[in-house]
Amino acid sequence: MTTYPVNLAVRPEVFAFFDDATNTISYIVKDPASDACAVVDSVMDIDYAAGRITFDHADELIRVIKEKQLKLEWIIETHVHADHLSAAPYIQQQLGGRIGVGSKITVVQDTFGKVFNEGTEFQRDGSQFDALFEDGDTYMIGTMQAFSMYTPGHTPACMVHVMGDAAFVGDTLFMPDGGSARADFPGGDAGVLYDSIQKVLSLPDETRLFMCHDYGPNGRDIAWETSVAEEKAHNIHVGSSKTKEDFVKFRSERDAILAMPTLIIPSLQVNMRAGEVPTDADGNPMLKVPVNTL
Ligand SMILES: [Fe+2]
């Protein structure tokens, strides 16, 4: 098993931005010892019915980075999201930084390249991104070392990114009362997800965990931060005495009755291109709707 360079002594400042259209939380993570920062899981706004894209959510992240006079070094995607569109290129254009994702993006590009009947001009080698992470890869945000943990199961390209004592878990875990994300997308696997979650829970108990989504189950207020200790003790899907068999059975039964996310069709086409909207033969931004294939 990979040994990860955990360093809980470094405590980055974390600024969270909740997108209520998609229940996504985007983050700015600041190195405590310099002005460097990273963005994790940004959101581009879409009115899908109208085919209209706007940038209010991303503009707020950009405004805060400028106001605090931070230097954006990384724009991280924990995975190819199926429920919201990434604003990574829009943010990069204004503030710089490198866009990074898990190296298994190539598997996702291959799968959905077929679903969307993409031509040969759609590269399936991850070259739309500036960096492709492998399990245990390290990178710097100013003076702060960060590393990626390969955590497949929800999708084949999922990575958890750990920056000091803060881990950005993507869709491996939800808050303890939310449990876990679905594992039925192409390339997903409930058993693999369970193993990935155990990997996250093997981080030190006091590691801060930051969610990518929260739906405020049972009427509670939206929340996004918990800890390894809290998840181990209380997560309703994987905490305390829940076995892998329990999890796989529960997850498979639940996933079988879940509807597709509202924005899955535009999200995949944009996010597998690192946040670029595809174009038609004349260069106009254009999205497809494959019929009866998803
Ligand atoms: Fe996801």
C-alpha cells in the first residue's frame, strides 16, 4: 500500500463556497506560510433549459482570491463531476494556475467519448489538463505540500487531495448523516468505493475532511466539514460496525432506484474536456443529447 506524506502540522485556511443550484461546495485553500492558494472543484453556472452559461459562482471565487491578494497555483478537480460543470478554464484565464485531475481521466474520456460519439479530434489522453495525478503524487501550493490519493469507486478517476491537515474528499464520502455517493455510473463499483473510503478513513483521526456535496438530510442546515474520527464513528453507510458486504448490498439497492443527475449530459461533455464547452464544426459552443444511451 502507498505511504502518504501526511503532515497535520500544516493547517491551511479553507474558504468554502456553496452552490445552491447543484449542492456543490467549491474551495479556496490557502498555504498558511505564503500567499499561494489552490481552488478545488469550481462550478460554472448553467441554465440548461435555455442553453445559457454564466459565471456568478466562479466570479465570487475570483473576487475573493483577488481581494486577499492570493496567487492561484492549482485548480484541482477531484473527479469528472456528473452533476455540475467545472469553471476551471474560466478561472485559469483570469488568475493562472494549473488544472489537475486523476490520471484515470483517460478511462472516463474513453467511455464517454463513445457515449457522446466524439470524433478523433477529442483526445482521450488527458491532454486537456495541465497535470494528471497518480496515487501518492505530491505537489506544492507555495510552501505547503499536497498529495493525491487514488480513490475510485464513484468514478474510475476519483482522487482525494490532501493539503496539510485538510482532505478534499470529492464524492467518496458525504457528511456522516449523508453517507456516501452513488457507485453506479459507468466504471463505478460499490466494493471498490468501500475500499477507497477505508483508505480515506486510514488518515489520522483529526484530519479535517471537506465534502464536495451536501444535501442537508432530514432538514439540517447545509454543512461541509467533518473529520476522520467523526466519519468513522457516525457515517451511516460506512461508520462503526458496517461491513463491506452491508455497504455493497445497500449501495447497489439504493443506486438502482436513483434518477440520473439533472445536469449529467452537459456536465460530462464539459468536464471530460477540463471544463471547456465543446464546439461544432464551425467552432460554435454546442452540447449534444445522446438518446437512450446513458
Ligand atoms: Fe461526482
